[in-house]
Amino acid sequence: MKRKSIIKTAIWLILSVFFGFMPLWTKLMNASIDSSKIFSLKSMLIDCSILYFCCAATIGVCVDYFFNTTTKFIFLRELINVLILPLFIFFWTIIVAINVLSLPENNINITTVLVNTLVVVVSTLVYIILMKSTEFSNSTLYK
């Protein structure tokens, strides 16, 4: 990969994370303004906002890749990049969200939720970094 595509990928990732975490920024601002509201990582895990952001980032990158006409179509690569990897992230997210949202808050094992959320976050990061790096290095649009 070229250095230029890595830099573009890093810029894209930083901007996406910054704007994608608007629920986090809103909760932090709300907690700083109103002292009766407390911000915690537990609340972010329980309302699944991190998981929803990961799904949105995954589908955004998947759609960008799918509609990128400069990449030569290779069936197995497309099957993995557009179907298998995103579906893994979506199904893992759905399983975690259903388990979290279906239980009363006092019955949720926060460690299990944290570990599963980290699996989704790491999978998403690996997926979007690889896909955007590939897109930036192969596309004439971004050169």
C-alpha cells in the first residue's frame, strides 16, 4: 500500500469516529451541563450505541466498496468483502444487542457485554481499515 492511501485512510477513520460518536459527545455534554445525569461506559454499553455506530461504519464502507467501479470484480473477493465480513459484524451486533436489550439492567453481565462489544469494534476497525486502504490505493478518484 502506498503511504498516501494509508494517510487518507487514517484521516477518513478519525473523521468517521469523531462524527459517528455523536451520541457519546451528546451524553458527555449533557452530563457536564446537568450534574444529576451521570455518564458511564456502562450506559454506553447497555444502550448499544457503540454497536450501532459499528454497524453504520461497516455498511458505509461496504457500500463505498461495492459501488467503486475502478476495482475489478473477483467473485470470491467480493463474496468475502461485501457479504461475509459485514454479515459477521451485523450478526454479532444483533446477538449482543438482543441479549442486552432483552434483559433487565440489573441482570446484565457487563463484562460479557464489554468483551462482545470489543469483538465488534475490533472486527469493524480491521474491516474498515482494510477496505478503505484498498479503495484509496486502487481508486483513481482519490489520487
